[in-house]
Amino acid sequence: MHERKTEGITADAPDRGFRLLSLLTGVVLIVLLTVFPQVAMDRWGAADHLAALLLLWSMSAGLVSGVGFVPVRGGPRLLLSSQACLFALVLGVLRVAGH
């Protein structure tokens, strides 16, 4: 059997396991934005770039953190975390609901 390496892993190290809720959020947003792209449009039928940006950010963060990938650098780690997925999703839903 293979022995698991615990060298360099501390209590404050990020968890690299699957995050099912983040992954599910990313997959649902992929399907939603592919099948119903009008979700990211305003009431006049023009593209709402901010809503699209927020929803795509939430999708990307959900997929990256959902599969367990943790970027090394601080900026990408913050922007692609599960917390960023939730934050962008809430802002995106609020933006879409405001149409």
C-alpha cells in the first residue's frame, strides 16, 4: 500500500478535498448559462456584463475549489475559493433579481 505523505501539512494548510456544494454550484451555473443565456440579460434584452461576470466568477470559483485545487498564491487563492463562489453567486443573483 502507498503511504500518505504528511510532510509539510500543517493544521492551517488548506483542505484539498472535494467540496461538493461548490462543485455542484459550478456545474449548475454551467448548465444554466449554456441553456438559458438570457439569465445574464437585462429587461431590455441587452447583455448585462456585470451579472455575467459575477455568475461566471462564481462558476469558475465553484469548479476550481470544488475539485480540491488550491492555488499557491494569495490572490488567486482568494478569488477561486468556496467563499468567493458564494459571494459572487449572491451578488450575481441580486444583480439578476434587480432587473
